[in-house]
Amino acid sequence: MHGAMGAIYVYDAGNAGEEKDLDQWHRWFGQNMGFKDSQCMIMAHRKSQDVKPSRSAIPKSLAQVHVVSTTLEESHDLIKEEFDRFLVHIETAAREMRQKEEQSVVGD
């Protein structure tokens, strides 16, 4: 995990109760690494578009984390767009970290 800049959590939104694991994953990976909510993304995967994930099922600790609903039937364009948007947040976080490191070296 050294050098990681973000986390994507993927869970089966069609399997009741599985979203409870998200909180533990977020503590183990996201919070332990010091990630901001913008550096994390949740992919609520479903086998069919008929099953709709509930935003209320997401643990409160992840309320500000972006959730993307995915299926195998969906357009891959949506998933790619959301992933690209996530990468912009990661790039911003990396740039901010680099600037802080440079400022600490300069002694600013």
C-alpha cells in the first residue's frame, strides 16, 4: 500500500448486508492511509439493472464518498467517465502532497 493515492471499494450491491464491510475496508485502507473522501470511490456492483443499490445502505462514515452503481449490462462509458473523474481527484491530491513536501524541504 506504500505510495497509494486512493482506494476504490467494490461490493455486491445485490447481496444484502455486504455494504457493512465497506466501513471496515475504509478504516483499514482509506483512513489508515490518510485518504480524503475525494480519494476514495465506491462501486456498488449489481448483476442486473433491476436491483437498485440504496444510498442509505452505505455506512455513515462513507457518506461523502462518491458511489457509482455498476452492472455488466451497463454502458462501459459511464464506468470509464466515473473512473476518469476519480483520477482527477487523485492527481489533485498527489499535486498537493508534492507541494507540501517541496515546501517542507525549502523550509517555507
